[in-house]
Amino acid sequence: MTQRPVTELANTIRLGGDGGVLDELGTVGATGRWIRRQAGNVGGIGELVVDEEVRQAVLVVRGAARSLFARAVDPAPPSPVDAHRLMPAGEALAALNDASARELVAPQLRWPTEGPPSATLSSAEADPRVRLIAALARDAVDFLSGPQREHLRACHAPRCARYFVRSHGRQGWCTPACGNRARVARHYERAREAAANGSAPPAF
């Protein structure tokens, strides 16, 4: 399943093998590379020059999105990577709405002679910085107010801190690799418990 911009953004931080936090937006250069990879999903940002101001604005939207993702998966636990420092929900809502309002857009109807009508958003905004931040925020608003929110989950496999949209009812991890790691971790945990109790280790 193709990830939408808000889930791509939310998942730019993760846990490393040593338990530390890895951040794809940790520097201006890294943020620029991530934004260039999103150019196909976020229109009108081809001429964007990324600096620290842009990076900080993107981080605000990411922080707001992850805070509201944590609220969306409640009462299940949120991603462990930032559960201890989430933005308060009211602050996250305000930040997301403020970012979304940076760009004034209007729906435009398109109706080709062959095919059904469709609506697109039109804007006269020329600043690619404004377009980027507003587009990321609007995607978050659209996602969190839509039906996919009900399928949002936090992956709790070892060393994973991603959020994902569940594609089927039994999906418990973001990828098969995370599912394998979780099963291996459970097996070794049961083996340690069995050894401590003097019983036979469980079969894998």
C-alpha cells in the first residue's frame, strides 16, 4: 500500500538497534532529501530551498501528527519512540490547523468529456515553503477526519516505532519483518522464563 504524506512524515523517526532515536529529519540536508522524495505527493514544491526554518516547520507538523496519531490509537499504547514527550492534544490541533491555513485554496471542478467529474484544490500561492507545510498539514487533517483513522495502529515490534494503517483485520505489525522480530522476541522471552522456572523451553 502506498503511504500518504502524513504517514511518511510521522514515520521519519524510529528506534535504532541500540535503543537510540534515529531521525530522518535530523539535519537540514536530511530534511531536504526527504522532501524531494515527497515531491510527487506534494505538488508545487519543485523550487523549494530547504533551510532550518523549513525544517522546524516540518517538525511542528510531524509532532502534531504523531501526538494525534497517539490519540487515535488510544486505548492501545502509542509508539514508544516519543510517548513520553508528545505535544498536548489541544496544542497539536492548533498547530495542525494553523499550518493548514497557511495556504488559501479553493475547490475547482474538472469534468472531462470522457469520464467522471473530479474536484481539485487550486491555489495562487507561489511560495513553495507555504505550499509544503500546508499540504502536509491538510493531509493530516484529511487522514485524521477520515475512515482510515479507525485502522491506524502503532507497531510494537522490537526496535520499531512506526504507525501504520492496518490493511486486514489480523495485521499486528507494520511489515512482515517486524512480525518476525516480534515472534522471535516472544520466543526468547518465553525461553528465559522457562529457564528461570526450571521447565522445558518452548518450541519455536
